[in-house]
Amino acid sequence: MLNKLLNWSSLNSAIGKDAYRSIKKILKYIVPAYIQNEKLDPASPIIHLRISGDGHNVRRKVKHVMITVALLDDSAKLFEPNYHYTVVLFPGIENYSTLKIAADTLIRELQELSSIGMVIDNIVWNFKLYFSSDWKFLATCLGFNAANSNYFCPWCEIAKNQRGDRQTEWIISKKMSILNENPKAYPGHHSPPLFNMIPLDHYVPDKLHIMLRITDQMETLKIRFEFWKIRDTDNWCYTSLMGNDKLCVLRKFNLAKLFDPERAALIRSLWNGFAELYDLLGERETNPHYFRLKAKEWYELFLKKTVVNPETNIILVQGLYRSSDLTPYIHILNGGKFQNKTSAIREIMEHENRLFFYTQNNIPLSYPKPQYIHIL
């Protein structure tokens, strides 16, 4: 029923088993809730919609590419994964020709949303579209060179040898309208942009703020982390942290650099608990019963639940992880259940449909264990 409601389709196309979920049906389903929560105003019917995408390593030799959409109008939920809706999912790698096939239906729907809008409950909604991803995915979707090419900037015409030019003010000089007329009008562009309905000044790169802060903090921990260029090539390498350095980060990294004090203290207790378990594993004198108790304590902390006021829907206590976040190493302690032999793409999309339905209808994802009462 949920799959019919949210209408994901499995396509045996030229790229293999891929799946698409209609962005229009998603919008028709979620917009009433955004109106009810006063995140969208029917008196000013404009929806700010962001497209994102990335590739993921599922297993050692298996990769998936996912494209998601999110409404920017609810900034409080923007960084919650439950409010990023998968529209395209396929096995493979990020390359232009594959993305062009897999995203064909999405592109056509976005063209319609951009040009004529969409009617939802007798209201005509207009759309402002944005695109955000890492540099590689963004450049691929623009039909543009890789980041290590001579012309490397998707927004201006700077060349490698001009990077030290401090006199020129580099601005967004390219226009999507010109690329639509001539995809090779600017140096470095080799193919028509896939999402050509989105203006170039609405393409936003992921700055990886967290990565930068972590590498800055590593310097204070006396951990060497550098980028360097390989001799006689245009390729770059970077330091790969070894086990001892990772343990140093685990024990000493100042989480208050990234989180508020209360949240940092909670995450620190989780990290400290794992570090203690790691040390206990390496000690010959460790009592197995004591280790079991400490592991159970850490397990319970890992699954600390978020407490929400049922009347106001305000978060009272911020939790940590859900059971779905457990790694395979934790999972094998409890055995695990054999799944039906269905496509991983199908299982992922059906899982997202269920999660999507529960989130939109405020249905809890878990319930407390039943209590047994003995009557004498």
C-alpha cells in the first residue's frame, strides 16, 4: 500500500536495476504537512526545493548513486535525514552518461515545476530550485571538467595559471541560458547541463566545514595531516590516519568545537565508552563478565532515544542513534535475520517509503517493551 501511495518504480533500464520515485507525488503528499506546521504559506505559494546527489560504497565492489530532494523552507529539519527524500537510486558510479539516463524522468518533472509550477489542493505552487553536492557530482551534472583540469571552476572562466592573480575579481560570470544555447560556450564544458532549469548561482558546493574543523583540531593533537602533489602528475594525495592516530582523535578531540556543551558531553561519553571497551579488549586480565556489562552499558547509551513532547512535538532530550544505525559488527552479536532475496534497490526504497509514511504521520518508529504484571 505504501509503495503504491508513494509510487516508486523499478526500471530495468540500460544502466541496470534502478528506481525512481516521482517528485510530484512526494510534494503532493508532504506539502499539506508543511502548511499545517506553518513552514509553507498558501498566501505566498513559493517552495524552495534543493536537489542533492552523491555516490556511496555499499560493499567493496558495489556502489550506488542516490539523488535526493529537500524543502529548504523548514530550516530546522534540513539536516535531518528523514526530511531528505530519495527520488533516484541506481547501482553504478557517478558519470554523466549514466546520470543522464537514470535522472531522465526527474529532469522532466523539474522542468515542469520550474516553468509552470504545480497545483496542490487547488493552490498553484511556484518553485525556486537549488542544487547542492560535493564538487565531483556537481561538475558531472553540469557536464563540466574535473576539479584537477585546466579550467576547473563551474562558475567562472579562471584557468589554473590564473589562480595566483589577485587583481582580477572572480565572480559568477557564466550563465545557464548561454549553456542551454551552446553547451560548449565556456572552456571546460563538454556536455549539456543535466539540471539546466536551475540557474548557476543556485548551484552551491559542499564546503565540508566539519572536515576542515577536524583537520585544524588534529594539528593541536600533534597529528600530521597534509595534502601533497604527486611528482610529474596532476594528482594529489593526503595523509591516511593509522590506528593510533584514530585512537588519539577518539580520546582527545574537543567535540565542543562542533557541538553545544550538553551535546558534546553526551557524544564524549559515547566515545569514552568505546575507548574503554577497546582497551579492555587488549588486556589479558579483563574479566569477561565485566566486559559484558560495560558493553551492554555502551550499547544502551548508543541507542539513547530522543524524547519528544507528544503535545508540542518539541524535543525534550536529544538522543543518539537508532537501531537502524547499528553497524554490522554490533549486529552480529544479535544474530540478524535473513532478508528475502530481493533487489537491494527495492529494499532501500521500500524502507524509505515506510520511514517516509511514519515521519509524515507522526507515528513512532518504536514502542516500549510490554510489561508483565503478576496478579497474586
